[in-house]
Amino acid sequence: AEMVYMFAEWYKPGCKLEYPLGGSGAIIDALVRGIEKFGGRLALNSHVEKILIENGRAVGVKLRGGQIVRAKKAVVSNASMWDTLGLVPPDAVPRSYQDQVKATPQCDSFMHLHLGFDAECVKEDLGIHHIVVNDWDKGVDGEQNVVLISVPSVLSEGLAPPGKHILHAYTPGTEPFGLWDGLDRKSAAYRSLKEERSEVMWKAVELALGPKFSREKCDVKLVGTPLTHKRFLRRNRGTYGPAIKAGEATFPGQATPVPQLFCCGDSTFPGIGVPAVAASGAIVANTLVSVAQHSELLDAVGI
């Protein structure tokens, strides 16, 4: 139903894809302003070592540096279901719930390519978004078959220095983690595999940007792998999220068997993707406030 709605809207005459001024980072900045406006605080570089459980209830988190952050109402985890489970003492979670999480199938991971280059190296009418499908018979979920490309500096010039462009290309959740499992990120074997598995993205970029583009002339070249996802995003096996198929199963809700521990993000209903993840956060927020506050908010927005 969601896809039908999106396609119906997208193909209306005169329809255009909206893009935030300042890029997606501007949305993050707005969210941070909202948090701080109401007394909240965003702590960066604060690696959570474990979720604290007292008397069977989630009461806070312990950071890697030893600092303890106590919760006033609840602990809300945006980590995946597998990573959240690893933060909770095993004896605090029913075995049935642990088995359910461990048995949930996973989507594959990603390859990423981030580039910075001269604007003169591409055609003047370059668009922001591009999709390259190598073989339609293999399907959009075929391994290394589809590459998505975004050049946000086409619309937001401030995202790159004058006369430059930035680009992000990626394979959409089709990179098997098994190819990378156990590799040392500092090894020659890892560097070699990065070069091999990123080639499909380089070729897609060359196709989308035209003959004036040269990979040798790029000022910035960064390749991300499933191990990058695992390390920097704390994603179990670098996964995109649960591989739950519509009609066969449903995403779990935000509550957990541990009182005062809630989950949001792509491991919960409504599922994977920015709109769905945002909705899951709203569900938790609504769960933690009173009905009276719900009513006040509805009055404030005129509903």
C-alpha cells in the first residue's frame, strides 16, 4: 500500500522530488535543536557498553569510559535487535525472546563509495540522483547488480568547496557479509577485496557522470564495506536490518520483555527506511507520555 501511494504521487504531472536545503545533515541539525530546546542533550562519541538492569527493570546505560547515565522514564535503544540484545545481561531476558531475535533473518550489507572531484569533470546538466541497473533479469536485489548514486552538491552548493562536487554511491543492501567476515581491516587482503568489490560502483559512476569524469582526478576517494557498517554503525554483521517479508511475518513492536526498555529503529514496526524508523521513534515517544499530553498536542496542531 505504501509503495502504491508513493508511485501514484511520484508520477503525477509536474511532480518533483523534494530535497532539504543544506542536505540531509540539515534535518539532523533541526532535530538536535529540537532536543536541546526542550532540555535534552546529545552525547557524541559515547559508546554504550551495556544497558543497566536493576530489579528486573532498565534504569540506564553504562558507557565505555565508565560513566553511568540514569534514565528518568525509560531506556530507548535505536540499535538493531541483535546489538540491543548484546547490551542486556542474558539473565534479564527470557530465553524465548533471545531465541526469537537470534532466529530473525538478516538483510545483506552495503558497499559505499564517497568521492570529491572538480565540477568541470562532469556535464553541466548533471542531476542529483542516478540509478544504474546492470542486468534487469537479475532483479534489483541481485548481488552487485544495482548502484544508487547521489550528488547532493548539485542542489546544495555549500556542501562542497567552490567548483567541487561530492558524490555518494552504494549498493543497496546486496553485499554479503560472509565475504568479509574475519578479515583484518589493516590487511592486504582487505584492501584488495575493497578494490575488487568497489569496481562496480566506479563503473556506475563513470556511466552516470559521463566521459569527462576521471577516477584518477578525484580529490577524495573513500570506500566503505560491511566491516565499516559493523564498526562505525554498530550493526551486527553490517546488516541493513531484519529480512522480514510482508505477508509471512511482521516486525516486532517497540516494547521488550524488560520493563522500561523500549526499542525503535529498523528492527521494529513499521520496518526499514527513514520514514518507517522515524515513525517507530514517534511511537515510543507517544508511549512514554500521558493521554492528556496527547490531547494537548492534538489541540496545538489543530486536530
